[in-house]
Amino acid sequence: MSQDFENGWGVSVIGHGYGSDEGLLELAVLKGGNLHYDNPVAMGDVCGWLTEEDVAELSAIVKSWAPDQTSPEWEDEEE
């Protein structure tokens, strides 16, 4: 399932990724319909082993971002 938000961000949620053998979900962050890894939700990868509640929380975070959202806090952690 892919969900695009009005802010240009979105999420893709699959049930056959990390954690699927335990009945859990995987979420990827999208920007303009493309995978986007450089953000504090994805932290350089997709997010696996998520419950439906986790997916709802992370999706709400992504939905709240500004269209031109940057993540200097996370970028600083990478340095």
C-alpha cells in the first residue's frame, strides 16, 4: 500500500519485508513518489518490524512535514 500526502511526502507499507515472518510490516518514506532515505523516520533505510500502530504513528509524522522539510538534527547525527 502506498499513501501520498498533500505535502509531497508519502509512505509505502508492505507486509512482505522486514518482520513479515512475525506478521509485522515494513514502511518506506517517499518524496515525490520516490524512495527517500535521508530523513529521521527512515534513518538511511526502510523501517521494519512495525505494528499497525507503529505505521500509523510514523505515517502521521511524515504527513506533518513541510513540503521542503529538511532534517538537520538527523543529518548532524550522521556526521
